[in-house]
Amino acid sequence: MSTWRGVAWLAALCGIIAGTLADRPKPLPPLTLGGYRVLAADFHLHSSMWSDGALTPFGLVLEAERQGLDVIAITGHNELWDAIAGRWLSRHVDGPLVIVGEEIHTVDHHVIALGLHHTVDFRRPIAEQLDEVHAQGGLAIAAHPTRTYAPAFDDVLDRLDGTEICHPVIYALHDGQQQLEAFAAEGRFAAIGSSDFHGFARLGLCRTYVFATDRTETAVLAAIRARRTVVYGLGGKAYGDPALIRLADEVPRLREEASADPSPGLLDWISRVAGVFGLGGLLLSRRR
């Protein structure tokens, strides 16, 4: 019995070590193109605190670092608390830049609001919501504006700073990419890619490459206002400023990162198999 327990403990330990190695972030040197600092960003994340996500704010910070992101926005449904917590935690571990955001979540439209100081009341008319975002110095981005949500923006297109042109919906709907493209053609918006991470799709999938002057919130928001973004969508199709797309295409890893296969690697599988075997063995040994 002691031998079996020892093997189970060894398997569990191997699972922990393999999982730790698999989760180690791959540090990359800062990338500069055309005189701009190119920042990998995901502006639409949900935590487990108040926004039906799978990870805590700190978990989002660690996972964003693992996925090679420089900037994230935590965007709780009609609240800011998890974003504020995530920003505080990230500053103390030298993690990615965290922008406080909110997903203004209503029945007929969703808006990603970035750079907020207090929540925007989702019960107000959409025009007033967007005006309030701008009054705080923030940005308003149309979230996954498929045919279900696009009509709500008809009268406020000129108040939007950006629109999600890449979102996991492009993989879920046969014409999801076409629907997002159709909305983007209605105005002049910054191209935004977001994972809308709740815990299922890969955090950082459909990321945005921001061409900023530096890695600060002020610089990131200014770059989005100036539409200095590049996004790679379905099939690696690029969206955004044509001149910046040409620069981004000179660095093949950017397109590869944006569409990287989220399936587990060898260390992930070793971690999972060894972990299950070890835990199962320990439970069985206790029952005997």
C-alpha cells in the first residue's frame, strides 16, 4: 500500500512540475515598428468575481502574461470592481498593463468602455451611455456587433471609437466574420480584436496589436482614438490601418500569435495525465 501511495505522490508531483513549466510565460523583447511600440492587447475579459468568468482578476493577470499580452482590459458586466482589483494586483507583480473597463451590458447592445473611473448606468439610453464614457476620458467600442446587436448602434455610430472585428463569434457562426465586417463598414472605427474571455476560449485569441508611443494607459487610448491598430481575423485576414498592416506583416509571429492553436502541448498533457493519475491514486489509497 505504501508503494502505491508513493507512486501516486510521485505522479502528482510530476503533474505539478509539468504544469508549472507549461505555464511559464515566454518573454519577448519589446517590438518597435515604424517608430511605435507594438503592444499585444485583449480588451474584453471577464473575471469570476462579479462577471461569470472562470478566473479571478489575479488569474487573468497571470494568464495574460502567459499568453504574451502587454495590455488587458478587465470588463465586468456593468461594474468595475474586478478591473480595479486586477489593476492593483498587476502593478504589484509587474504584470501587463491593466485598463479599467466595463462591459455595458443590456438586452439589445453591449459596449466595451475603456478607461473609466466610475460605472456607466446601463439603464440610460445608449447615446447617454456613450457620452458618459467620453466625459470620463474613456473609449467606447461596439462589442460583437452581429445582426443581433448592430441595430442598436444605428443612431450613435459617430460616437463609437472602435468595433470588434475579431471575436470568438467568428468561429461559432458560419458568417460571423462577415457580420462583423458589415458593421465595421458602417463607419470609421479602430479595428479591435477581443477574446471575450470567460474561461472557455483562449485568452488573447483575436488580440489587438496597438501601435502606441509607450506602454501607458494614456498612450494606448490615444492610439485607439487615432485608429493605430491591427487585428488578424479568420484565416489570418488583416484589419486596421493599411500602412500599419504592412509593418505588422513583416513580423510573422504576430499573425501566428493571434491565431495560435489553443490545444494543449506535450507538457500540458503530461501535467493533466499525471495529475489525474496521482490524485486518483491518492484517493484510492485512502479508501483502502
